[in-house]
Amino acid sequence: MTDDVAPLERAIQGALAAGPLDEEAIRAASSRLDALTKPPGSLGRLEALAIQLAGISGDVGATYRRRAIVVAAADHGVVHQGVSAYPSDVTSQMVANFLAGGAAINVLADLVGAAVTVIDAGVAGPIPPVPATRARFVRAPIRSGTDDMTVGPAMTRDDALRSIAIGLGVVADLARDGIELIGIGEMGIGNTTAASAVTAAMTGLAPERVTGRGTGIDDPTYAHKVDVIERALALRRPDPADPVGVLAGVGGFEMGVLMGVLLAATGARIPLILDGFITGAAALLAAALAPGIEIRCIASHRSVEPGHAVVLERLGLRPLLELDLRLGEGTGAALAMSLVDAAIAIRDGMATFDSAGVAGPAGPVAVVDTRDRVP
């Protein structure tokens, strides 16, 4: 039995102990917003976001300026089945690009003042050297990519537990650094195939319902991709009651890392922003281990991948943005951080009716219940 079972059990108990959102903080945030010079609820989901953040962290006055984007990278053996438009070499090349600061996530993270942490959880090829590193780099490769899920399990159960433990450790480090807000992203050629397989396994839906075109594959390749997932599920027979087993059977190392990040952030009461389909699939697995953690997650956007809409529906999360994104890397999470800034600026920067000398409503106002404002 792996030594990583105990950390996972502690993380699950910590996530469960976080419990429901902090109602006292929610009421205080709602009262503050309703005292501002506007009709109650008139700033819609910006108000909802400010309220949700207060409920997650328990801190009505937090500014969430200390923030990080965690990008987990790993390769997938199923790429050998011809399911992607890009070769697996791109994974290592893009990790180098992240470290050099040249990727979309670097640009958007800089825009919102987020530090980027890149985790090599199992990149197949050597990572090209970069002249100067502009992101924190965690080398924790379990091995050079997962195995082909159509031939055998994607990974062993011990490997699955090790990947989750990596994510737990990363959040422990971030928490020690005082990080108040975490966004998650990923990189790995073939990972939409794995995410589709995980989503089909966890929801019971047919692979065709939850599988998209990933990096932009054509019709014949898409049909082949669906067939590959169907074959893998028939062979592996993953049990949705055993999320770690699902991860081991058809998942990816980066998904395991993200599961660990999700569990640890929940236990630490650090708000966490999901990115796209792969991070959503990881959240689906993590929520099966510790039911209720989904209320402490913020969905940044809805990807064009059909499985992502399914995942968000199952988690009960409403995305903040609808931008037809399909890149990954945490780009949607970074964009959502700009909305966090807007929500906090509204909370702290607007005048109240009393301070501005503005008359409040002349008669009764129908105020939306606080809980209805939380996404």
C-alpha cells in the first residue's frame, strides 16, 4: 500500500470539514453590497461573486491580491491511437514556453497579477532549456506520460495517489506563501480524450455526448476518438463510486494533481477558480471523493468542448464567462480573476447611501435572497 493513501484521507477529511459556505460572512457581504448607492442586486453576478468569495474564505474584507495559477502538465499514452491533431512533443515544448513567459497564460496571469506555478507531473519528452525562468517550476514526474488506456490502465492506483499527493503539496506551499486565490489549468496533448473518458465514466453518458474536437481534429479523427474512448471504457470498466480508480483507469497525471489542488484548497478555505474541460473533469472526481467541495469552486467559463457543459451541470456551477475558449492552460481562470478584482472594487470603492447623502428607496424593495446570488 502506498504511503500516499494517508495524505489523501487527511485531505478528504479536511475538505469535508470545510462544510457549507460561511453564512455569517455571506450576510455581512450582502449587507455591505445592499448599502451601496445602487438598487440591491443591480450589479448581478459581480455581487454574487463578492458574496461567494466571502462565503468561501470567511473573510468579508479579503482582497485576494495574492493569487496563483497552477498549471499541471503531463502526457497521455492514448495519443498513440491518433486522437490528436498535435504530437506529444508539444507538451514539453509548451512547458518550456510557460517557463519562458511566452504562453497565453503568462500574458493573462501578468495582467491580473497572478504568479504561475508549472508542474511536470509526467511530461514524456525532455523540456527544452529556457534562458530565464518566469514561472515557478515543480519537477515531480511520476513517469513519462500515462499508458495507452486502450491497452491497459492509464496508470497504477499507486501512481494515481502519487499524482494527487503532488497537488496537495503544491497547495501547502502556496498557503505558506499567503496565497488567497488559486486558479487551475493544465497542459497535455491527448488530455481531452482522457477528460471525455473520465466524464463518461462519472456521469454514465455515452462518450459521443461528452467528446469534442480538442485541438481541432477533423470528422474522421473525431469519430475515431469517440471509438477509442468507447473501447477504453469497455476494457477498463471504471466504477464512478471509486474516483481514484477512474483516474487510474482512464485519467491523466495532471488530473490527479488538480484533484489534490482542489481538495487542499477546499480544506484551506482558499477560493479556487476552475478553467476548462480538463479542470472540470478533475473537479468531478474530487467532488466524488469529498462531496460538497464544488460550492467552494468558481467556474470561470464554459468551453466549447461538449463535455464541459455536462461537467458544470453535474457540479451545479454556472460559468462567469462565455467566450468560446478551448485553450486550457488556466487562461479562463486568469480572465475570471479580473472579475474578482471588479467585484472587490465594487464592494470596497463605492459610496454607501449614507456616506454619499443619497436617498435610499422610497418604498419596500424586493431583495433577492443572498443564496440566490451565489453562482
